[in-house]
Amino acid sequence: MLQKFKGQIITAGYDWAIQVSFANSPITFPAGATFIAQVRKDPNAETVLATLTTANGGVIRISDKVIQIRLSGSITNDWPDRTAYIDVVRNDGGLKQHLGFILKVPVRRAITRGI
């Protein structure tokens, strides 16, 4: 099922974050859960624009039901206007669990850049 919701677009060269809640889902994230996410310009692209992990601060467990996905401005600095696609996999304890969503986020170039 496709769900759309409003969130902040990615502005190239600036930090970006979004929290994803699983409040109405049986999925939970116990303390110590770790995650990996890849960002691509389309779901079928071979090139990975960014790899976000719990270790590098790109995917953070906020609570048993909420994670936060973060992109630093330095990662997106040279991205042109496009769309970025992101999904997340839980990967702790030998577990490889796709969280069942794909984010499609517009990317735009900032007017004020290089500061």
C-alpha cells in the first residue's frame, strides 16, 4: 500500500532528517537494534549516493517504535535536483529485516550554497 506524507525535502548541502514511526505496526526496535539504509537516485540505480548506518549516525533508534534517518549536508553537497530513494534494513544479531517502506524524497539545489 502506498502512503504519502509531507516531510522536508532534501536541500543539497544542508543537513536533513526525518523520523519514521511504526506506532500502528507489530515492528519494534529494542535497545541495541542497528540499521543500514542506502540512498539511490532511483530504486534500480546501481550507484549508491549514500550509505547510512547506526554506526555512522545515519539511522538512529529513537524508541521501540521510532527511528530517525539523517543525511549530513556534506553527503548531499553536490547532488543536483533529483529524487532520492531510501529504504531501511534492520541488521543486528544476524537479523536482516527490511522495514517495508521506501521514501521518495525530492532534492533541490540551494540558492545559498558553499558557506
